Amino acid sequence: MPIDMAGTIDGNFASTTVTLIQAPDGDYDDDGIWDDGTTTTTTFKACIQPVSPKEIVDLELGSQRITDMRNVYPVSSINFELSPFMRVQFDDGLGVREYRIVKSDIRPWNNYYKIIVEVTND
């Protein structure tokens, strides 16, 4: 039986609104002029938690500088594909900041969603 935290997460943790920012690939139009495309945003509720030191080691980032990483646990089902080129934006207590997706573990058949993000603008 899958674990379903959808009804219990707001009682124990504070959920926040997260905005997923997707900038599509640009393309040339019929006249040969570059078109950047339109940025799309999707919002969802999520619980934000710090990343543990063990999780950082497990990411095997090598000598990459680690600044501020967070676990994002969406409260409800998300029905979109994630890519490392997408960004997420939320208020982390220090203001609204933008994060890049480092890793995601999406298992909709178990209602398990986990996204590891790292801050992009210090």
C-alpha cells in the first residue's frame, strides 16, 4: 500500500507556494529570426526541508561548491516532467529566491515526490 502524505503534511509542516519556471528552447521563425519562446510558470504547494549532509555526499557533486540546498516535497500530485534546466522559486525565510533543480525523484504510483534544489542567486 503506498504512503499518502497529502492529508497529513499541512498538520505537521508548513507548506509554501512553489513556482516552477520553465523557459522553453528558442527556435527560428519562417523569416529566420530567433524567437526565445515564452516562459511558462506552474505553481504548487510544497513542504521545504533542508538537505542532510548524507544526501549531499550521495549526490556525488565532486568539487562543486555547495551553497544552499533544499528538499522540496510537493503536497499534491504533480503532472509534469522536470528537467535540470527548469527553475523553482519560493520564499525560504530569507526572501523569494530562485533555485535550480539538482535531482528529482518522482514516483507517482506511490504518491512520492522529492526535488532537490540549489540556490542560484546569492
